[in-house]
Amino acid sequence: MSYLDRIDLGVLTAAIPAHVVDEVIDSAGCREQRHRRLPAQMVVYFVLGLCLFSAADRFRPPGYRAVIKVLAGRWRGVITHAGHVSASALTQARQRLGSKPLQLLFDRVRGPAATTPRPWSHAFGRRVVAWDATTIAVPDSPDNAAAFGYHGHRQHGPARDTRRLSGRAAGANPLVRLMTLVECGTHAIIDAVFDGVARASEVALARQLMASLAPGMLLLADRAFLSYPLWNTAAATGADLIWRAKSTNHLPATKHLPDGSYLAVLPTPKETVRLGSRRYRNHHNEVPRDGHQIRVIEFTITIHTSTGDTRTEPYRLVTTLLDHTQAPAEDIAALYHERWESENSYGDLKPRLVGADVTLRSRTPDGIAQEIYAFLIIYQTLTTLRVDAAAQARLDPDRISFLITLRAVRADIANHAPHGRTTRRRTIVTDMIENRLGPRRARTSPRQRTHSPGKYTNKRRDQPRPSTKIRTEITITEPLT
């Protein structure tokens, strides 16, 4: 057996064992037909290794040969042996493998990490989950542009036809919109879908996640998702919902409850049109004749800072939890901030694992899909390791740093420790517990975009492209007398 056949991911291999990798390769039909120096199993581990070390160097992701050296060095102890494999051969091996095995492997590892109800993962007897979306930049190649599109453009008709939206200029790179369904207490990914920003909105991707909702879940979502069709589909899964509503949503009360909340009806699209027409003719706001019965909780959050500043923001939530005795309004209002756990998971996935302002490697849509699934797999295995360490120390998983976990796993692979995998895992978990985070401080900061630290403006696609053919002349001038 070649040393390349033994490449793995150190302590993470327990969550992604070789027999599981072989199963997904066979299911995807990607098994090599002849003996190759880079067999499919090794390539899967190599792609996962690329993602594991993506942000190890803050300047840019490491090269193929650098990663293969680190992964191969565990078994041989002589890193230079991996120099026999060229970057071109690794690129071709990735292309032969495709994205299907990584997609099937992600289906094996995704799911909730909290096996038993805990205060930080459950509320009102239900598992608390949330969904949200983010964007990831990909290389500006013709194939990626056609498949994913740019910010500010929307595709229609043929894949390559685009039109401008709102006069905004498209960004320099195509963007992938990634949407995940996250377990709030652990940040584990229950499911994930992605598509191009020009083809799929957050709501369109949310519809693809409906199959992962189930009875016993409590889904938190922001105000961008509230509509009758989406609410109707999500509620039909058996999951309970707590979603934020816009101030423009007309929800007249049908019954006031003792805790300050009230019952209302979320109107069907037909009723929305009828009632909107009546309001336009200066009629009073009526109770919809048809729709979903919901419960509305209106409240304000006031923040007092140590500097004497005060900030107040109104909120309005709608929920399927109609019994105010089992789910008091104050408890629902206090729970809604857990929706930000989905944002925190992207904070771990993007700047810490993928890398801050990093563009993915592949110049083809299938390669991009392969990378995204690989990043999700690595993220999920690291999250599972965090949850295991927290359970061992009887801590909230939030107290175990994702960044410390990531660095410990990278160091374990790079140091080529001679001990067994169980001993190394025990050492890593001990290090994670000893370096646990302190109590979370109460902080506040208004939402705002930060400026790029660079001195140059961002590249925009509506600006003229620089010329690639130039001629330079050097003229020697005489000094002035």
C-alpha cells in the first residue's frame, strides 16, 4: 500500500472513517477503474484537507502540494515524499472525483449534535433551530458567471442572459448563496442548500430546506421570510415557528391574552389583496376571513450602556405556539435572540475556516459544489468535536472556542504525533476545555458595514477593464544645467 493511500484527517477521521468514504464513492459511481496513484478515497481526504487548512495562512489558502505534504507526512514522517505528486495531477484527480461523493458524505455527517434536551438547545420542549443565508465569492470564470451570477444582476431566460437591478453595479466575482438550517445550541448544521445569487433568493432556498423540518423543532427566522405560502409550508411539516414580522404586516387582534400577546390571522394571498384594497378605500382594518391562526407578541428592547446612552428597538413576533400558559410572551421574546446563533455559525464557517475575504479555488460549478460540501463537512466534524468536549466538561458548547478547536486539529495533523488517535483526541479535548471561553459579556453594537482596510476601492464590473496589451518606453533625460 502506498503512503498516499493512508492519508487521513487525524482525529477527525473518526467522524469520517475510510469505510464510509468508500461507500459514498461507490454510491456516486466514482471508483477508479484502474490502479491510480491518487485513488478516489485519498482524493476525498485531500479535498477535505484543503478546506481544513484553507485559512491557516491569512494571506491566501495554501497550495495543493503544501497540503498533501502535511497530510502524507503523518504516516511517513518524511514530508518531501509528497513532492512526487504534482499540483496538476491533484487538480485532475479533483475533477475526476466531482462533487457527488462530497454531497453524499455531507448527508452522512449533517444533523443535530445535541442528543438529549439541554437548556441551551431546547425551549418549550422543542429543539430550537434557525435558518439564514450568506454569500461566498467564487472565481470569475465564464462557467461560474453563467452558473451563479453577480451581485446586482438577475438571470432570466438563457443562463448567460442577465439584467441590471436598481442601477447597482455587479461585484467583481460571482457569488454563491448558501443557506443552512442550524441547531441553535450547538451550531451544528442540520441541512444546507446553495445556488447562485442571480437564481435563488433566501426564500427560494428556504423552500428546499423544508424537508429537514420535523415535529419537535422550533424554527426561528427573521422578518424577510414571513409570508403566507412559506409559513403554510413550514407549519405543515409539524415544526413550530417563531418568526419576526414587519411593521407593515396588518394583523388585527381576534383575542387578547393575559400575558399581553394576542391571537390573529395570517391572511392568505387572496385575502391580503382584498383587505389591502379595502384599506386603500379608507375602510377599517378587518380580520381576514381565511388564513392561519397565529399568536402575536409585540415588545420593545431597551439597552442602557455604561456611557449613559439608551437605544430602544420595537419587535413583533408571530408564532404557532398559541397557548400562553405553556409559552409565555416574555419567554418567547427572550428566546428570539437565539436566532443570531445562525449568524454565529457563519462567523465560524467563513472567516475562521474558509478565510476572511477568501475566494474559493475552483473555476467550474462542479468544483465549487465540491468545495462547499467539503467545507460543510469539516465544519460539522469540528462542531461535533466541540460538543463532545463541552459534554465531557458539562459546559455550554458556546464556551468551547471553534477557533481553538480548529487550530488544535491542524496542529495535531501537522505535528505528526506518534501516539494513537484516541490518545491524541484526548489531548486535543483537554486543551479545548482548558482554554474554554469565559462568561459571555453583555455587549451592544448597531448593525453597520465596516469599510475595507485597503486604500483602494472595490472592483466593480461596470468600470472599464484594464488593458492587457501595453507598450512601455523608457527615455533618458539629460539633467538641467
